[in-house]
Amino acid sequence: MRGRQGPGAAVVVVGAGLAGLRVATALRERGFGGRITLVGDEPHLPYDRPTLSKDLLTGRRTEAQNALPLPPDLDARWLLGRSAVGLDRAAHRVALDDGSVLDYDGLVVASGASAVPWPGPGTPPAGGTHLLRGLRDARGLLRSLEHGGPLLVVGGGFLGGEVASAARALGVAVTHVYRARLPLERAAGPVVGGFVARAGAAAGVDARPGTSVAGFLGGRVLEGAVLSDGTRVAAGAAVLALGARADTAWLDGSGLRSAPDGSRALVVDHRRRPLADDGTPADGIVAVGDAAASPHPYSGDGAPAHLALGHWSEAVDHADTAAATLLGQDAAAGTAVPSFWSDQFGLRLRSVGLPRLADRAEVHDHDPARGRLEVSYHRGGRLVGALTANRTSRLAAYRDRLREEWSGPDRELLHACRAPGCV
């Protein structure tokens, strides 16, 4: 990090969510005594995002309960409702949307991700159509659900299933449209997809697999949609759960490399340093959370070298490493195993590792009547992940196996940085 680490030094954290807060906290815990400024594009202090599509929609948790606790000794300046719009790496300066600039000795890129907007065809009516990424989105969706629906959910990933589940718990009729044969098929495979589809059907969801939205009905307010098979469905509200992309447009032109998977996340090394276009790590900058695409141990057998996971655990597991890197300190040894959870239709889905990389799945428990499932995922004969439904206790052993394997001889792949200047 440029300059001193005492009172005269300044760290700018772009992103006032979980990832940014965790890095700021880790900086203080590691003895940083300079200025910390957190920039957030929402007017809210940090809050828990995963619960927006679960407990907050159903009323099991209030907004106050959803707020993240702030360390009393954080001593940070908060610039909320402000966005970063540019980065001058040579001058160590971040430009904000109000025309002001922030000079930094260290920069934390924790700007998160945004929901993928509707790609077409047509334009959905503004009234009743929702994305779901932030607290404001959740408030708007909840108001629509309070009017009784019916609700159209577009997208068969985890978010779409969670929203459909929450709506049914509120008694709202749900039509669920997705292109795949089964929900979650791409993320977790057909066994998990079929398991969740049965639970959704039992909860009363009208699933329309293998279809997409060909057009929307209504003027300024949504009335329904025409599907690709020619059928029409009524809808007083719709949620477009089409995925997320990293909020890194403000870094365009800065010479930092984005992952080639379309996620727009920054490619980082094992010390959380973004790589420049020439492959060297950027000085004085770290990236965490949804804004970072991390290296993983299976990059040598045809899998992508870096993955943008978008998991809550990514924001937590790498915060201390990022803080240590900025301060020129050593981070604690250890290998973070990604984890993820989702609650849908009475199923507590819990996952560890990287199931999406698997070329084979093994089913160890499959009991739809009791809502129990256990699946392990393998690539090239090696364990890469596991997922359970209502069998959370089974995951500890998988996590330990993954941590042991990823910390073994193949750890070199996890920490690979083969460009000049990588250490």
C-alpha cells in the first residue's frame, strides 16, 4: 500500500455491503490506524442480502433485524447514496458520481453485483415488474405481493425458487417460467432439480419448464405474459431472476482484467490482488465478494481458471486476506471452501465446494417424502462439492475432505499466478 499505515494513510472501500464491511473491520483488527472511507450506492448501512428473498419477504425478519452489526471501533467515514464512476490507478484516485474524488493509499473493490436486466423481447411494464438485488427491490416486491398477485417468476435458479417459495408461503399464486427441463439443473444437476420441482409442485407452484417469456401484457402496469409455447398467463407482478453481473463498469478503462465468463468480475490472485491486462497484480488494490473472480484448484483439467461465485461465503472468507495484502502482512494459512444455502418449499438446501464443475454426481440419500437428499459431486474422479436437503449435518465431513484435498499437492493450482510479478 502506498504511503504510511498510520494516521496519514487512507483506504477507500468501494462497496458498503458485507464484503466491504468485513475488509474494513479486518483492517482495524490488523492495526491499521489511518482513514477508512466506505462508498455505497444505496442509502443504507450494510445489511444481510441473502435473506431478502427469504425471511424478509415472508415477514420472518424485519429490516432492523436484517442490519449487519457495526464494530464500535470501526471509526470509518460512510459516503452512502454515492457511486464510484472511475478509477485513475496512476494517480491513486477514485471519481464519484457527484464530481468529487477520493485519493487513496489502498483501494478495496467490493462493489458487488447487480441483477441482470430483462434482455427482451419487448419491454416489461414498469408497474409490477421487479428485479431483486437490494433492499429497495425487496420493498417494492413485497408491496406487490401484498396486493395478492398472481406472481410470475422468470428464471429457474436459486433466487427464482426462493421468491416462488416465499410467495406461496404468503398464499400468492405463482407461475414459474424457466428454459431448462428442471429448476436448478444447471447449478446442481437433474437429481436436485427434480427434487426441488416436486416440492414446488406440492406447494402449488404452476411450473412451466422449457419455456420463456415471448412478451408482456399490459400498458404501464403488468397484466400478464405470453409464453414461448403460445400460452398466456395472468400476473399482477413479475420477478425477473435472470442472474447477476459484477458492478465493475466504473473500472472500465483502468487496465484491470475481467473474467472471460461474462460475469464482469475482476480476475484476482490468491492474495486478492486484481490482475492488470498484462497479467501482473495491481499495486495497492484488492477485490472481494461478487466483484472478484477467484482462482480454484481445478483450473488444470479444463475448468475455468477463475470463478465468480457470488456466494455470501466469498465475501467473508477472503476479507482478512485482502486486508493483510493491503497492509503488506501475511494472511493466516488455510483454504476457504465455498458454501451456499437456499430455503425453498420447506427444504433446507445447503452446499459446499463447487458442484457446478462436476462431471458426475453420486446420490447417497433420496427421500422426497421426508424432504431429505444428499448428493456428492465429482470431477475427474475427485470430490468437488456436495449438496444436501434437510441433512445439514452431513456437510461437515465433505467440507473437511475438500479443505484437506485443496490444501494438498494441488494447492499450487489454487494459488497459481504465472505472470511476471506474481508472488
